Amino acid sequence: MIKKNNSVEELTRKEFAEFISKLEVDFPSAEKMAQAAREIHEIIFDHSEDIVKNPDKKLLQWIDLEYELFQSIERARYGEQIHKGFETMQSFIDLANFILNRRKSRTGKSLEWHLSAIFDGNYLPYESQVVTEANKKPDFIFPSGKAYHDLNYDADKLIVLASKTTCKDRWRQIINEADRVRNKNKYLFTLQQGISVQQLTEMKIERVVLIVPEPHRNSFPEEFRNEILNLKQFISLVKETVTI
């Protein structure tokens, strides 16, 4: 969570209020929300160099600020109604479910947009949502979809990355998303902490390599930590591996 002093809190509230006042829709798209969070963060903290120097920290700060912004929009949209109360239990449940479903649908796409901004800021060649075999769509392919589909391009210089806020059993989906790296390492970025030894062992067998923000790495079993990459290490790996 971003620590703020009084002046920073005041500026944050001001920027949030200005953003909300200019909205022409009930809620902006995940892309617009993520972009707004990054822009507001830069106005408040002015440390764009961290995209390169400390991308793990930058990503988490963007995510935290976006969540605060999202909550501010929720209060602006539903605060008065919640304060007034509800005529029936069902009307309360309907609104609660509506809000919760919107939160769930936002987080995954939001993470992808923030990762894209990190990759852009580090000048990585990549393409998102490339269609591969059987109409699968990995979240990111480095260096591009064109390189992936060019059978003359060395498969050892391809990197496929999935991003999931939480893994659970959904990590298995990435195993068959790209046939050209089926027998090579597949990379998975996640915000989930403390994945079980059994699940980490299964991932290792399937050659799934986890990438997590550096502060999260200590939440994993010690015997697996050296095999887990942070975001900065993954960026270095891409730069060393892919060719345009």
C-alpha cells in the first residue's frame, strides 16, 4: 500500500475528484482506469524512472492506486444509495453482486494493461492477445505474433507469458496456449502469494516458471524462491533471449 502524508493525500483526493468529474460513463473501462491510475501516480509521485529501475515496486504502486481510484468511483456512484438504505433485502443483494462482479471482471484486464506499460517503458518487443493454435490467445508473446508464426524463427528465442491475478487451478490453461513452446518454459505472472508446495511442484513438472513482484517472493516456500523470477529479472530475461 502506498504511504501518503497529508499533502499527498490531499493531492490524491483532488486528482481523483477531477477524474471522476470528467467521466462521461458510469464506470470507465479497465484500460482507461489503469491508464488514469498511472497518470495520477506520476502527477503525485513523479518517479517514472522506476519503470526501469524498480518495475516490481512501480507495478504494485499502480495497482494500489488504481484500487483506491476504483473505490472512490464506487463511493461517488453508490454512496448516497447505500447511505439511504434499501427497501428490500433483494435490492441490497442485487447491488452488492453487481459491484462485486464488476470488481472481479476489472482486476485481470487491469493487470495486463499495467504489465504492458511496464514492458513499453522498458522497450521490450512484444504483442498481446496473439491468436495461436486452436484459436488460443496467450496474454503476451515476445517478440511478436509474426515471429511466433514464422517457423524459421528460432523457438528458443520465443517467450510466452500469461498473467493472472490468482492462479488456483487456472494456471493449467497456459500449458497448451502455444504449441511452439510446449516443451519449453512457459512464464506466468501472478499477484497470488503463498502457493502450496504441491502446486509449485506441479508447475515445475509442466515447466511453468512463476514471475511475482519482488515483495511477494518471501511468501513462497523457501526451497522454491530461487526458481521464481521477479518482474525485473523477467525483463532482463526477455532482453537477453528474444531478437527482433
